[in-house]
Amino acid sequence: MIHRRTFPLEVRNPRELEGAFTAMTREHAGALLVLPYPLTYALARRIADLAATSRLPAVYPFRECVEAGGLMAYGANPTDMFRRAAYFVDKILTGAKPADLPVEQPTKFELIINAKTARDLALTIPESVRQRADQIVE
């Protein structure tokens, strides 16, 4: 049985990114889970490049990260979220009190896989996962 542990690495600015990847290498990280923050979105391409150089499979919260070369993304569908936001803006602009509106959680999620990155990392994506993907980037 392989025992894996998780260790969080906080990156507060772009200058800390390479140090985080150095720490992952030192700790023999087997994979990377990127959390949804504005900074990780802004650094999507750099994170994908560093993950590729470090040969780390990485899962991202944003589709753009996969388009930038990341392995896969799973997260709320941004188009649906913007559509729901527009619904609430309309309600507020037509007189509804924000405090009276319900809080909603995302209901539509998407899985995007970068097949080229998987091949570059010598990973085989199981067919059952490929079938569930909303998009496979070649």
C-alpha cells in the first residue's frame, strides 16, 4: 500500500511560485491540486509550465489552465455562473433587496482533460474518465 500525504503550499505572489515547485520536488510530490484563486488564474500558464517541467500531474479549477497546458480541470461552469449572476443583477436592478435573494451554489460542473499533457506525462486516462469529460483537448 502506498501512503500519500498532503502538504499545503501557499503562494501569495508570483515570486513565490518557483519556490513552491522546489518544495514539491524536495518532498517528492506525486501530484498537484491548484485551488481557485485570482492569483492561480493569473498564473495559469506559468503553473502549467512549471508542473510540466517538474513532471507533476496537476488538477486545476479553471478551463483556461488546461488550455494553457495543464492536465485537467474540474470546476463550476463559468458560463452558467455568469448567467446566474446576471439573473441576480436583474432582480436587484428591478427592486429586489439583495438580502431577500437566496444564496445559490453552482449546479453545473465541467471536466476538461488535456490528452497531450497526459501523453507527455506518460499517463493513461481511464476510458471511464474520458467518457465523463465535457471536453478533451488534443
